[in-house]
Amino acid sequence: GDIVLLAKPVTLTEGDRVTLTTDVPVATDGTSKPEKLLYAVSLPPVHGQIEHINYPGVPISSYSQLDVVAQKVSHIHDNSHGAGKEALR
């Protein structure tokens, strides 16, 4: 089926961490198989990284919808002073 992705902006300040939940990115594809929905980070954040909470400090380039549901993915802001707005894709 069609894939629908809903995303909301997240505000982080210097050194902050936010755990991605289904309030931020959530995707559906009309099937009942969320374990098959994968996010691929094609444009990572410039001032930080996306990482799995079980492997802090190690950036990841993909994660599943089930990882989001289980709150196992975080966006970590580095300690860059004066970092402006950024988006990841």
C-alpha cells in the first residue's frame, strides 16, 4: 500500500538528547507489519547524530518503526555553539 509518514519538528539545544517516539516520526503502509518499515537517514544531522540507545556514541543510518515504538532511537545534539536550525532526512 501507500506509505504515509508523519513527522513533527523537534527542538534541541546544545548537548540535548531526544528519544524518537511515535509523536515525532510515525509511518504506516496499510499492512500490519511495522517491523518491515525501515527509516534510512540519507542526510544526517550536521550538529549531532542519530544513534541506538543500546550503542551510545555510534551513529546509525537506519532504524525500524519498531525501534521508534520501543523508544530505542535518539537524536543527540553535539555541543556546537551557535548551531542554527537543521533538518535531517
